Amino acid sequence: MTAQAQQVLKRALLLPPIERAELIERVFNSFDYHGKDNFDTLWAREAENRIDAFDKGILKAVSAKKVFRKIEKSK
């Protein structure tokens, strides 16, 4: 990794979790790869399945605060 990339990474890791997630998504979406459209379709389907499972009581909700606290502890 170049010095410039290392500096970008160092600064990115200082961002709050939600901003890091947004940054990751934007960088990931900047790639042009075979099957990109299929990938988006699969994730949309997964999201719908999770919503259905939540609506049926199969999955429980977890607050964003709790999720991000867990992420911060795992660093």
C-alpha cells in the first residue's frame, strides 16, 4: 500500500462507524466488475428476506446504538 493510501486509511479509521460504512459502500460501488448487477439483486433479495423474517417474529431487532457499540468494542 502506498504512503498516500496508508494515510487515507489512517484517517478513515478515525471516522464514526456509520461514516466508515458509507465510505466502504462508495469505494466498493466504484469498482466495475462482472456480475455487479446480480450482486445488487441478491442483496435486495436478502434484505427482503430479513424484513419478512422480522415481520414473522423469526428475527429480533437490534438497536443501531447496540450494534455500533459492539463494533467499537471489537476494534
